[in-house]
Amino acid sequence: MPSDGPVIETRNLTKKYGSFVALDSLSIAVDKGQILGFIGPNGAGKTTTIKILVGLSRPTSGTATVAGIDCAKDARKIKRLLGYMPDTFGSYDNMRVGEYLDFFGAAYGLGRRDRVKRVDEVLETAGAGKFKDLFVESLSHGMKQRVAIARTLLHDPVALILDEPANGLDPQARIEMRGLLLDLAARGKTLIVTSHILPELARICDRCAIITRGKLRAYGTLAEIGRQLSQMRTIEVLLATDRELDRAVEVLRPHVEEKSELTAHPAEYAVRFRTAKPDEELAGALAALVGAKLPVTQFREVQTDLEEAFMTVARSDDDAGAKA
Amino acid sequence: MNPIIRRELLELLRTPKAIAAQIALAVACALLVLLRWPASGVSDLGGARSLQVLRVFGYGLLAGILFLVPAFPATSIVRERIKGTLALLLNSPMTPLSIYLGKLGGTLGFTAILLAVTVPAAAACYALGGSSTSGGVAWLYVVLGVATFQITTLALWISSRATSTDFALRTTYGCVLALALLPLAPYWALQGEASDLLDVAAWLRCLSPVPAVMEVLGHAAVGTHGLGDTGGAIGKFVVLALVFGLAFAWATVAQLRGRPLDRSRAAGVMTQDRSTGSQIFRRLFFLVDPQRRSASMPLFVNPVMLKEFRSRKFGRGHWTLRLIALSAILSLGLCTAAAEGAIGWGIEIIGGALVLLQTAILILFTPSLAAGLISTERENGSWQLLRMTPLSTGKILRGKLLSVVWPLLLLLCATLPGYVFLMTIKPELGPQVVRVVVSLGLTAVFAMLVSAAASCLFRTTAVATAAANLALVGLCIGTLLAVIARDAPFGKSTVEAILTVNPVAAALSAAETPGFKDYDLIPLNWYVVGGASAVLLLFVMVRTRRLSRPD
């Protein structure tokens, strides 16, 4: 495995089913210890990408590599490098959790002694140690998610691909799952996580990829995505009191675009506006506020919200679809 | 109209498979009649020929109902529960009774349509004359209709209590076969004796549809001895089967009215966590202790094979051992009985009974063991996980097939003491026994590969099991019906040619069972069955490789 460079990388990855293009020139890269949030509406091409990465599907063109190994040409090697948790659990009847994990450990070729130790370790890591003697089919959804995570960790893969790991979990389990994923990243595992619970994803991801109709629409950190999606930034001015809000709006008016809407939020002592002006011009706006002796406590850019970014992409995709 | 009937019957009828099934059945019945239709102006006034056709036809339909009907109701409720749609149905304004009637109506409706397709052929037999033995063709349909009701209600009850589709299927097939055969045993043992129990046994016997169909087809006296009264089986069966069916219908509705989804599976106390006394007791009296923490899988054993043993309810070690023990006891019991002269049978009849016992077990249990090998994995989403492991397709397939081979091999070995006993009584039987054992071995391999092929071909275990049963029953039991039609319409050479493809016929012929003694089927039958098995194995390998390849 190369010591530097991305652990997971796709270059111009394309998958066609007849004339239908499921994936169109997707290029992403995830470094060691990073978590990539992979989001998109249903049918966007997320599962197709994941299936190519885990060796269950072949790309029509382009390449996908894990630790430098081609996913299509060396699917067997890939299986040892990746841990994959699909959105379905895949249980076997009449098997206890310990037996279930022991089987997958044996399937991955772990030695008998190592396996016994490893099963206990991964159950502990996933917070599922007390489920070992329970029948798999009797587990609740949240318990199954934990066992599924334990299963993906059994062979100590370098990268994990988790399809909807937080789906159906209660708030406490979701928080615990979040901690678990961050812990795995801290241990040097590279993760690709898909989820529809965007605030949850925003909290753990180093990078995000938004995909619609098989095309990558936005990719990078949340701030980068915000800039990619819109030239407009949201600026927030906080005052020490709500009495001066109207005067602050008046002072800011000449410094923003005509179309831009300046809104006062008395409950938060805040004024917000959206603008495409560069930092130098915004510095002039701040100077004007200070010059007018307004009690400014903060003048800052509001971070783009992942939900907002996703909705922007989805809306532009709908518009493009309608035009087509 | 009940929306469940609309979904389960009308939508099924629109599928090409349903249309193909109806056409195939109609064509098969028409061919059967055409074979016997008088070619010249001479008609068979006695009606013997039409009765022969009706017999082949009637037993074929009964076998079809016993082996095909259970597959669909057996998975009907349990599949809804697994998919989560049972919760939606129970939460809808539909009552448990209407849900049940919908399920029952769907299965009965489709079976009724299939039976209706065969009516013109049966009517032709009636028109040829001679088929009014016990009320005519109409009674055949009444009996088959009631049998369908009886089997469907039993299967739906099992389905309402089962937690997995393959458990429901295996249990249902086991119960249906027990229902068809076990009630015959007490009457068969007691007949000819002046005993009060005989009346009870005569009623009990009529719980099975077999005596009623035999009476309709003029075979009421077949297999009887002494002065037993075998009449009235049809009426008794109709009454008993309706009572039986209604009881199971009530039990299923009660189950649906209760809380069918409110159940958890307790892990129980693990043996290792029990007291020392309890651990010693369990070690002494349990062949395989299901509560003992399993040891880690050894690396030299195929993990897929061990997984199959651990995850199957029926095929788990303790059940397999019980079945094998039962087979060994039955096998030895039959031989001991013959040896002591308690039963005035010959060695050939004992040998035939042994072959039939093994064949029944093989034909019944092999599809239950092998038809879900791949389809169950695909149905519950674990096939994707298996594909993700570094296990090669060959290793997966080997493990799956070995998990069927071992129980079948042990089953075959369980009856070997019986054959050894026969050889001790009559040493010259040695070569004959070897031929029987080889034929039975081939039957087992063939049944396993047919079932495995169905498992690769179909996505759901219910359809795969039904298809495997259809193929095996058609080939191993359907072709045996040709023996009934020997000399009319088929000649000996035709019957022999038909039986050449049947491994069971070869085993019966090798055992020199009465009725099969005259046919010279070995070694041609071995080549045919061996060749077919090789082709099936190749198909299974190619198909499994294709299923595990990247899309």
C-alpha cells in the first residue's frame, strides 16, 4: 500500500447500463483517516459507486482504486482491504452473534485463535459485547447495525464503506455511532459513509461529495462546497443590543448589492445579508458600522449548511431535468 | 373483492409463468387422453382403457397437489412477516379473518384454475366410459379440492407460526407427507383382525387423501388383506378433511388475532453458564447441545459448510442425527421382522420397502435441504456479503453442496445395516445390494443437484423448492406411473425406456421389487442419471460463478 496519496480514489469512473448512464466520470479521492460523506438523492449513483469500489460491479470506463489496487482488476485483493456494510443486514437464522462473526472471520481466513480474540475485540469496539450469545434474528435494528459494523472490522480493513449506518437508529444510538465512526477515523481507517441524515454527516465528515444523476455536483470540505455551489455568502453582524438593529441595516444598505435582502433578527441581536462582494469591500462595510458607533460584537461569514448545499444541488438538478 | 385475493391471485394469473403452467398442464392432459383415444371405430365397451388413463391422471394430480400446493401457502404469511408487510396488513382496516381468507382464497383459487384446466381431459375419460367406479370423475375433483383445502389450511397455520421461509417449507412438507402416509399405518397393521381399534383406524386412515383417491380410481382394495371394509373412504375423508381444515383455519386466525409480531427469541441460558450438574446432564443426554457455545470454526473445514449446519434449523446436527437414528431403527426393524417370520414377506418385498423408505426420505428432504442453498442467501441479502469475502465461488459451492452431501450420506448409511441383515439371511444377495446402494446413491446425488440447480435459478426459496419438487416428483414418481399403464397403452419396451431416466425405478428394479423385476434398467440408467447429474453440476457451477461475478 502506498504510504502517501489517497487510500480510495476514483478517476473518471463511468458506469452505463445500456443507454442509461448510472455514473458519469466520477472523480473523488479520500486520504487515510478521513471520512467522506457521500450524499445524493435516491437513484443518484451512490450504490453503483460503492458496488464498483467493493468489487461487486465493473465500471464501463475509468478506474477505482483502494490503496493503489484496482477494484475491477484485483477484486479479490480489494476484499481484504475493504470492510463493506450494505444497507441490508444479511442475517442467518439460528446463529448467535458470536457464531455469525466467527463464520465471517473464518471466511476472511483468520486463524482460529486470532479469530476468537478478534471477535471479542470488534464486538467491544462496536459496543456490542453483550450481544455475543443472542440470536442474530432477535436483535433490534440498532443492535444489528452495531453487529454489522463489527463484521466489517473483523479482518482489520484499511478502509470502510458504510451504507446508511445511522439509518433507523434512536438518538442515543446515533450519537454513539457518530463517536464510533470518529474513533475509527482516529485509528487511521478511511471511511466512506452514505446517509440521508445530513446534519449527522456534517458533524463527522472531513469531506463531502454530492452526486445527482450519476454526476458529481460538489466535492470538498463544507466550506469549499459552499463556495462551489454559490458565489453568494451569508454574512452575519451581531450587535450588543437590539435597539440599534434598524440603524445597522441603514448603514449596511449602501455596501451590499441592490437585490440583496438585509434582515434584522431582534431575538439574536443580528443582521444577516447575502452578498457576492469580496472581503476588501466587506471590510469597508465593517468600517462603516464601527464608524457609525454601532456596538458590533461580531462580523462573520456563516458556514454553509450541508442540508442547504444539498438542496441547492437538488434544486439545480431539478431545473436541469425540467429543461431537458 | 378482497384485496389480498386480487394481489395474490389476479396478479399471479397475469404473469407468463402462470399462463405457461396452465398451458403445460392442459397439453400434458390432452396428450394423455390422445394416447388412449380409440384410433379405429372399435370402442372399448368395458372402459378399462379409459380407467387406466384416469388412474395415471388421478394419481398424477394427487402427487401434484401433495408436492406443489404446500410451497405457496407455507411461505405466504411468514414472508409477509419478514418483509414487514404483515404489520401493514394488520394495521389496515382488514380483519385477521379477511386477511386469512384472502391468503386462503389466493391459493385455492389458483389451484382450482389448474384443476379446471384438467377437466376436459377427465371429461374425455368419462366419455370413453368405465370411469364411474365410485361416483365418477366428479368425485375425483371433489376429493382433490378438499385435499387442497386441507393442505392449504395446514400450510398457512405453519406459516403463521414460522420465523423463516425455509423452516416453514420444510415443516410443511414434512407434515403433508406425514398426513398423507402416517394415518394409513394403523389400519394397515390392524386390518383383518377383529379389534375395536380397527374402526378407529379405518376413520384415522381417511384423514389422508390417498385412500379416497384410490377408492375413486377403483383401487380401494389394493394393499389390503383379510376381511377389512375399505368402503366409504370418500365420505369419511371429506368430513375429516373439512373438520381438520376448519380447525387449522380457526387456529391461524386466532394466531393472527393475537400478536403474531410480538415475539422475541430468547437466547436461553448457555450451557457453559449453567451449574456443573446441569452441564454433565446435558453432556450425557444431548447428542448435540444447541445451548452450548459453539467452538470456533477450524480452518481446515469449509466455513460455508459449517455455517450451513449451524444456521439451518432442520439440518442442524441434532435433527440430522435423530433422523438418521430413526432410519437405522426402521431399517433394522423391517429386516428383523422379516427374519423372525413375523411378517410373511419375502426378501424382495423387504428390500423394496427399504428402497421406498429411503427414496421417500431422499425425495422429500433433499429439496428441503438443497433448494435454498443459494436462493435463501439471495433472498435475505447475505449473498452480497458472501461475495464480499475472499472465499472463491468454488469454495462457497463446495461448502454448500457438502452441507447436503453429509446428511444424505449418513441417511444412506443408516439403512445399510438393513441391507447387511438381508445379505446375512441370503448371502447371494450381495451384488444385488451393491446395485441398489449405487442406484440410491445416484438418486441422492441427482436429487441434490436438481434442487441446487433450482436454487441457483430462482430468487425465492419457495419457488426454488416448488420447482425442485416438481422436477423430482415428475421424474421419480411421475415416470413410475408408466408402470401402471404397462400393456395399456404402453408396451414393456416403452415403459422400460421411460424408467431408464428414473433412478428410483433402477433401485426398485435392482431390489427385484414385484412389478419392477422384469425391467432391465442397469447400467443404462446409471449412465443416464450420472450424465444428467454431471450436466446439472456444470450448470450449478456456471450459474453460481455468474451470480458471484461483478455485475
